[in-house]
Amino acid sequence: MQKKINRRSFVTHTVLSSAGLLLKIQGVQENSGSFANASLHKENEPALMKEVMKYRKIDSHAHVYFSADSPASQIDFADRLGIERLVISRNLEPFSGGTPEEFRRCNDLVIQCMKAYPNRFLGTMVLNPTYREASLEEIKRCVDAGMVGAGELYNQVKINDPAFYPIIEKFIDLKMILLMHSAIGRSRVVLDAGEPPNISLPEDFVEIAARYPEAMFQFAHTAGGIDWEYACKALANSPNVYVDISGSNNEAGMIDFALRHIGEDRLLFGCDNSFYQGVGHMLAANLTEIQRRKIFFDNYNAILKKSGRHVD
Ligand SMILES: [Zn+2]
């Protein structure tokens, strides 16, 4: 069970932790490696937030929920961190059958949220290729409603399953990206037996990306808990697979490693609802100014530009 934590104290704590990190980056505090000096943190808090707010950001992996505090809570976090746009979806549940009724209900929520915050949310749709006709109809309905891609697709069908072919071909025509979930949490090195069947693995992305070089795929959350070193190496030579660095398992050096294998043009900033971590590990990574701008904003906006649905 998780201990309930007051949000203000959570925010303060997290900002201060990140401030410690930033001091480390800037070399302000070289000695002892201890960042427990709260007064030092407080003095530097404005500098940290100035750094945070300096960058335009598109969160390429965001969600909305069937709960009373959503989507206001996601907007609140985004406001605090200068995230201009959030690419939202409501994914199907991992072990659900993913019927047309279920995916339409998820997409309806996203459409509602897009209407409530038209300048903040970019919607993406979920579907289930098992239901081919219903999925193709749903693509049309969602694109007409202003959505910008597919995602976060779940484990109902693997991304490289032939059932996905007509869906992927449709997205090639639309010049839009497909975001597919991958293993999370317990699957650090060896795939956990508790992962749902048909979960898409890095090698599945490699295979489908080679079959459809014109398509664009987004490999979900390297910080989701998968073996990210393996994932980055596996995807190194798949130029049409973008890799989002969202998630709640942010090990040190992950972005630096991803940068070496994936390169600065295929990495996408994202939070997957771990907002402070998502921004914090970007600032902690060894990125140039240009690389920060690309990953925070430009790379995803270039994807949107292909369908003419980019941010000005
Ligand atoms: Zn996911």
C-alpha cells in the first residue's frame, strides 16, 4: 500500500531533490556529495525553476483518467513545469479484451479532455486490431475529432502481428505516429512472467519498423522498468522508431545511454504521469542546449508537422 502524501509536501520535496541534482550538475557543491542542506537548496530553487521553465516542452506520453481529479491534475503539474502540450491517451486495461465499446469509451474521454483544454492536450486514440472494421472506423472518428496519432496501444495484439498491418498502413497515409506500450515494472532484465500476453518487446518493434519503413513508431517509456540498455541497443538501427524516455524508473545515466544508441533526433521527452522525474532526469542528463530543445519539444513537433497538426 502506498502512503498517502500531501501534494504540496511532495512537490516541495521533489523540487528540492531536483535542486540538489542541479547543484551537482553546475558544480556548485563539489564536496561530500551530500545535498541535504535545505537552506542551500532554497537559495537555488529559483535558479532551478528558471532552468525548468526555459524550455518549451511537449510531453509525448501523457494520460488522462476516469477520475474526478483528471484532467485538472495533469494540467496543474504541466503548468508548474512549463509543459505546453501533453499528448494524452486513455489506454485499454492490460488484461481486458479491448472491445470496440471499451476503446470508444477511452477515446471519448480523450476527446472530452481535448475540448476542455484545446490549447494543452493533443489526443491520441486507442484501438484493438482484432476488431479490424471497428478500429478503422474509430481511426476516422478520432482523426475527425482532431487527434494526432495512435496510443498508448496496449498488449491486446503485438505491434508486429499481421492484424496490425491495415492499421499501420492507415497511419502511414495519415503521416501519424503509433505509440505502443512495452514491458514495465518488474521486467528489468528478464521479462517478468506476470507481464500480460502479447506484450510488445523491443525486437517486435524492430521487425515491424523494418517491414514498414515509412511508418513512425514510438517505443514507450524506457523508464517504465524494462531493461532499457537492451531496448536502446535493439532499437539503435531502426530509424523510424522514436523512443520516449518517460516512466517512473529513472536510473542515472539512462538518457545519456539512450543518446549514444538512439541519437538526439529520435528521443522524445515524456512523463507518463511521473512529471517531476520526467523533467528532472532531462536536466540531469549530459545534453547540449540543442539536444535539450530537440528532445523536450522539436522532435515531437517535427512528427506532428508531417500531418500538419504541429504546434506553432
Ligand atoms: Zn505504457
